[in-house]
Amino acid sequence: MAPKHRDGDVVAVIPGQWITHAHTIAAYAAFLGAFIVGVSLHYQKIVQNEHFGYPIEWFPSVSATIGDRYPERSVFQVFIAICSGPRFILVFLLYCLTNRPNTTLPKFVAGVGVFRTLTCGGWTYVTSTDDHDWHDIFMISYLVATLPWTLGVLALSPPNPTTVKYRKYLAGAFFGTLVPLIYFFIQHKVHRVPGAYTIYAFFEWSLVLLDVAFDAVTAMDFSGLELVVKDVKGMSRGGKSRVADRILEKEKDKQIVHVFDARFSLAGLLDALADVYLGFTFWSVLTSLGVLVWYFPLWHMGISGYEVAIMSSLSPIVLGIGPVRRLVTKYLPWNHLTMGLFGLLAYLIKSPEGRLGAVSFAVWEGCLAWCATWHRDRSNAAKLESRISAWVLGLIASSISKFAFQTNNPVWPIMNEDNGGWNKTGFVLFMLAVARVYTRRTGNNEAGQSVDKPKGLSILPGFGLAGLIFALHSLLSDSSTMISWVWEGFPVRGPIASPHGAWTIFAMGAGLVFGLFNPGASRSWSAYGIGSIGAAALTCFSHWTGFYGALVLTFYLTAVTPALISNAVRFPPGRTFFTAFLVYNLMTLFHVWVVAYAFVPGGPLVRERTDWVMTSTMLLIGCGVFSAVQNSPSQTNKKSSFRASSNPAARKQRSYYIYILVALQLLSISVAYLRFPSYDYQPYHKESKSITAGIWTIHFSIDNDAWSSEKRMESLIRESELDIVGLLESDLQRIIMGNRDTTQYLAEELGMWVDYGPGPNKHTWGCALLSKFPIINSTHHLLPSPVGELAPAIHATIDAYGEYIDVFVFHSGQEEDPEDRRLQSEYLADLMASTPRPAILLSYLVTKPLEGNYNTYVGQRSGMRDIDPSDWDRWCEYILYKGMRRTGYARLSRGTITDTELQVGKFVVGQPEGSNDIIPEDQVPEDLRFPTLFRGEGVRGHRYHVFDEPRYYA
């Protein structure tokens, strides 16, 4: 056996900086070589994109330059292959330079470096033409790995001020460049701004140059390293020998890595992951309660009695009883266990009543468990911070899961295997988390510092928590909620759900980090004032201005969370947490009452007062801030608190949660990239220049048995070959509806442009428009409604086969308010008459054919025609049109999805309106016929009914 250490002649010595230089030269040669060859041979082809070409676009993007064209692709691939050798050695040398005992961070960074190198090879040698999906997977993985690589290298930098300075500048420039890069990509992709792609290309090339330059800095670090080749058997014939015996000095501690420099423990990370998953489960269960409650008043069209289930969160009242509090604290894992058992397995119960009962009990247990946990750890600042971090990170994880699943949480009890649920996976992970918490429970009784008697009334921190929990739930449990607040239609003048939902998630994480590291600043009145300004901007403004206010408010809410909870746990838990959840429940009802005023007692008193809701929320949080400031530590205590929070154990504990937060942020960025719209949508029968239009009242995407219905809706719309469809009762962005948005799922799966319609701050039940044709412009209307519910409408202009067509989507007021419906009919008739273009109305009119307000909607005043005046069996849904030929009309039964059928009409653009004469199907061209799939018994309960078959017209 060969000895472990051998002497021998040194036959070659390679200075470490040469490795960096080789890597830098090969990398730059790959990109710049491809650029020179591409511009020389295929300039106009590589500056061409899907919208514009030369001279509007005149600078090629990186992907176009190194893509599929020969020979530039080959030039790039050859030099990247050459670059791979120095790259692997560079990662190895960096590991050797930074590795030290009792820490795994260098190993983690080295692993990320290897992974990043492999994924670079993936997107280099698997082009988008070869396999678009795998090319994107490799590219996304490479970009996601860039963040931990950059931060890891910064944290591990040797104590060389020059290299640290350069790395900070280059890393800051790299991540700063991402902002304009994304902006100009959206300008190109969404707004189709001429020349935007050229500007985007400049930033894209800047990222490449900065990325390579960041790694080039290692040349300074490697100047003290050498690669030595020894001949231990005397096989070489070289006559030179050289002995290199250099010892690297032991690294000194640096301030930049205080949080990450403590010993890494896998057990500690698993403990943090378990706590975060329990937080995720809590938020998943809490946010599902409202959806199940909503099912009952929805079908009763008023108060059903089941609304009392929202009071199941009042369980912390029992913490005011000493023996009960001690019992709950002793067996906390069991409370978490029952929360997950009843909340995550409720989907196995078929009846809506049974599921609601199970989830109500789960909410009872979850609120009790978390409040008892906070109270138990009140004397241990490090542990309390960890539990609060886990709770907030659980909310972030819940929001990301909804972001990934297009606003449905995959473990909700309205989900199952048939509609996209991941209930079994979620439950298995939950059981692992509970097992981890249970195994460590004996180590949770360490003594902490004594807690001083707090100043002030316990009602104030209770109010503060009430406002905080309500704000987190109503605004941040879904990343698209506040985006829907500021949406005002096309052209796009503000954020869209994807990718900008990731901005909301980033602000949540950034706020939490700020609150952990700067508790004094986060609980200050200055911070409260800034948060209030953000709330006001969100409430009063639209587009980007309103969204910037939303981001400020988001940052503030998660930043102030540690301060408010840390203060609240100093007060008697029974009174404080009971007050918090009681007022939270009242706020939940308040924010539903502002839109449901027509169906609830006292509703008119708060009609359309979302501004009151926001003001009340911030005033409640202000009460908590007042109490937190009143009980803030003195200057002496601040110093001792700082020393306590800076000890290695606290730093280590905090680092695990920051690792998890970084991972969650990377996940949200990946989701945003994967969900970015393609905008290459095509109608079903463009050869015949036909439009198939539908109207459907989707009943808030909850089916007759309280299951989420998006997947079945998508199947029916696809199988019906709808080019445009109006959806009614589609606003789900409230606590009671789960803060969801069905239009995101439908638009992305069907490949359609979408206008969400008036947002949740407009106090309607919602209307939406999806279109295979580009939406050139859209305006939202709230029709006159002096007594009853608000009537929303969308007036959109689409580009169909080069001709502008106006589409109206409208939901009239309820039957009980005839004056409202009369005023609305006149408003809409005048609106439809105002356009000289061809038009289609997809509507819910609440009138009988040929009677009353019908004659205002149809006739000379509006200029609109009924799709079939002989169809007497209608009351709500109608399709009207003008300025184009109507060729067919069909009515599709609803199945179990909703309580309203889908009505469909076919039109041909550029032809006169035609007559009302019905003709047989064999006289209709194939591509103007309705699908045969729904004849007879149809599929899944959907079939042609009323006429038993479609109607066609001459």
C-alpha cells in the first residue's frame, strides 16, 4: 500500500493566479468570440426578435448571439469547454483557501460552485431549440445558484480589503443590473416597446461581464497559492526540483460573517426547518378556514349560521387558566400534531360540513399552540426570536406555495389529487416536522432571563397583534392580492401577478431581516409613519405608485412583527391573545361586510369603506407600537440585550432562519421566471377569422361540493374552444375567499391575455375577461348602484385578425333592486352605443327576454342585437353583438362546477351581421361548427342542453 505522504521531486509549479487568469480569458473569449462572429456573419438575424428587427432593434442579446447559429455557437461552446477545467480548479482552490475547522459554509459554497459549473454546461450544450424545457431548467438553476455563490464568496473572503472592496462593487453592480434588466424585458415582452429589447440586451451583456469579473477577483486571493506537481516515483526526466512550503495564516474573524461564522449544525438547521414547516401548516390551515366558511353563505345567499366557525381562533382564552396553560405548554407538540391531523387530512372528508368542522378544530389547536409557544419562550430572547421567525417564514412559505400553484395552496382541504392538490406530500412533511419537534422537547426548558412587569394595559398589545395578524392575512397571504388592488386594465401601467409577486415576497423577507437586526428602529414611531404612508398609497393610488406603497407596507408589517409579538408575550396571555384574535375576527367580518353589505345586517353602514378597514388596521397596529415603545428597554438594557443577541449561539440560531429565507427567496424567483407569460397566444380557428365567445358565472371557483374547480373550468373552456370568455363572480381576493385569483391559472394554462377587472378595493363580486387576442385597451366601470350591490363592467378593445373589436363584460345588480338595474341598463346601453366598432357583450342582465330592461340593452339605443331573440329560457346570462356576423349559439350545462351554465357564441370578423334564420349544421363550414364532444350525454356532466344541440344562423 502506498504511504499517505511521499517525498519527491517537484516537476511543475503553477501559480494560483494563473488558474484565475485562464478562467477569465476563456470565459470572455467564449462570449466575445461568439459576439464578433455573430455580428460579422448574421447581424440582422441575431438582432431580430418576435416583434421587431433591424433598425428598430440593433444590438443582439446574449441568448441570440450564443444560440443555435453556426459558427458562433461552436465558438462559444469550444471556449466554454476550455473554461470548464480552470473553473473546477478555481472552485477547489477557493475551498482550500477558505476551509477551516468546525464550519461547513466553505463546503456549501464549494458545492454551489460545482453545481453552478455543471448547470452552465447544461444550458450551453442543450440549446432552447434542442429542448426548450431543459435549457430553461439549467439556466434557472444557474441563475438561482448565483446568489448563494456570490454571498458565500463575500462571506468567506480572506481579510484583504482590496478583494472585499472589488467583490462588493461587482456584486452590487450585478444585482443592481437585474432591476433594469427585468424592467426592459417586461417593456419588450408585455408592452412591445420598440427598442426595449436592445436596451435589455445591454444589461444582459453587463451581467455576463460582471459575473466573470466577480470570479476574476480570486486572482488576488490565489497569489499566495501554488499548484505543485511531484514525481514521487522518479518517473520524470526533468532535472529541476523545487520545494514549495508555504503556510497560510489563520483567518481572523470578520464582521461581515458574524451571523454565519458560528459552527454549522445539521441538527440545528433541521430544527429550524421543522419550526418553519409548522408555521407553514398554521398559515395553510388558517387561510383555508375562510374558504370553507364562504361556501355556506354563498349557497344560502345570506347568513347561514356556519360563519360562527371563524371564532375558532379564540382558543388562546384558555391560557388565562393557570393549570390549562401549564398543561398546554407541557404538551405543545400534541397541539401542533392535532392542528395538522385535522387541518391537513380534512380533504379526506367528503361533506363540506365535516371538512369545516375539522378545519375549525385545527384552527383552534393551531392558535393555541403558537400563542402558548410564544408565551413559554418569553424569557429566552433567542428562542422567542426563533419562534417568531419560523411563524413569519411559514407565512412566506405559504405565500410562495400559492405563488407556485397560481394562488391555490396545494394542502388546502378544498384541494385533492384530482384538482392539483399535494395533500399527501404536505401531510408527510408535517409528520416529519412534528417528529423533529417532539424529539427535541426535553431540551426546551433552559432557564432564561426574568421578565419585568410590563407597563400599560394588556388590551393595547392585543389590539396591535389583531391589526398585525389581520394585515398579514388579508394582504400578504397571497403575493398577488395587493397587485390586484392597483390593477386598472390595459395597457399595463403597473405590476402583474407574475413576476411581480416575487417582489412582494422579497419585501416580506427583507422586512423580517430588518426587524430582527434592528428591533428598535422597527418598533419606532418613524417606522410606523412610513408604514402608514405605504398603506395610504396602496389605498389611494393605482399602478406603480400604489404598488410601491404596497411594498413599503409589506416591509413594515414583517419588520414590526418581532417587536409586537415580543412585547405582547410579556402580558397575561389569556387576555392579550384572546383580545388579539377576537378583534382580528371582527376585522375579518368588517372587510367582508364592505362588499357583502347587501346580504348582511348593518351592511349599508360600512358599504364600500375599504379605506375605513385600512385605517382601522393601522390604528390597531399603532396601539401595539405604543405599548412596545412604552415597554422598550432602557439604554442600559439595550446594551445587555445587544450583547445577548450577539452571542455565538444566538447568531448560529439566527443564521439557520436566514439560510431558509434565502432558499425561499430563490424559490420565489424561480417560480416568477417559470410563470412569466409567453404572450404567443393564437385563436383556435384563425383561418376562418372566427371568434368563439363565452359567458360564465363561475361562483368564486368553489363547486357544488366545496372543491376548487379551476382545473375543470380550464378543461371546459379549452374543449369549448373559446377565444374570449367573460367570467363573473370572479373576485376571490379576500380572506373569506382564500385570497385567490382563478384568472391566473386559466390565463396561463389556456394561453390567454387576462383583465382581472375591478379589484377587491372596488367592492364588487368581480368580472374578468380572458382573450386569445391581444387586449389593446381596457377600462373598468362601476355602474350606478344607489341601493344594491355594485355592478362591475369591463370595456375592452381587442385586436382580432387586424381589426379592433370591443368586448364588454358586465354583471348587473340583484333582482331585489329594480331601480339599480334600470339605471345600470341605461348606463351600459349608452356605453355600448359610444363605440363605432364591432362589439360583443358577455353579460349577466337579470331580466327576461323581450321584457323590461332587455329592450334598453337590445335595440336602437345601444345598437346591439341579441344572439338569439327566440331563446325565451333565459334570466341572467346574455350574449349581445353588433357589427359582425353571428354564426352559432350553444348552451352548455354546468355539471357540478357551478350553479350557472356556460353560454357560447360564434362570430366571424369582417362580415355583415346576417339574419336570425336558423340553418342546418351541414351547411356550416367545419371550422365554424361547435365541438361534437358535448353532444348527447357529453363529458363530465357538460352537454348541449335547452336546444339539445347548437344553433347555426344564415
